[in-house]
Amino acid sequence: MADIEIHRSREEAAAPASTGCACGGHDEGVPEVDVQTIPHAVRHAAIFGMLDGLRPGFAIVLSATHDPVPLLQQLGERAPGRFDVEYLARGPERWRLLVTRLDG
């Protein structure tokens, strides 16, 4: 059953909900995702979904077995200036990128 919230004003009730979700879990640190575990047919769409779900200032580490240049090109076209990308490791066996959401 859902919790009932009591608000002191209409403005307070209409304000956006807290920044957390109701699942009871909380991320600590920066999550890392091995993108090779995502089926190839939906990999880019799943990554874009994860990135779109980040709040401004939050980040995720993407880990892959190759340099994800095509993904980064698509990200630049899809959301120019919205994310900062920093390589943490550049192969030869594993590429790791820190992707940070910049805007709201």
C-alpha cells in the first residue's frame, strides 16, 4: 500500500518529488556497467536509457572490450553538450569511460 503524504500547501504538493526513488535502495559511489552483458540488439538503446536516467552531476562508468567510438558519436549527435566523457582506461583488453550528466 502506498504511503500517504500530508502537505502544508498546494505549492508544496505540486513540487517535484524527492530526488530518490521509492525502491529502498541507494547507490553509493559511481556504478559501473559492463556493456558486453547487454544483448547487442538493444545495447545502445539500453545505455542511452541509463544515461538519460542520470540526474545532473551524477555519473556512470561504462566498461567495454573495445573503444566505443560509434556509441560516443551517437551520444554527441543525440545529446550535444549534455554529457562529459573521460577515459579511465584505454585497452587493450578493457576500455572504461566515466560519463557524467551535465545538464537538467
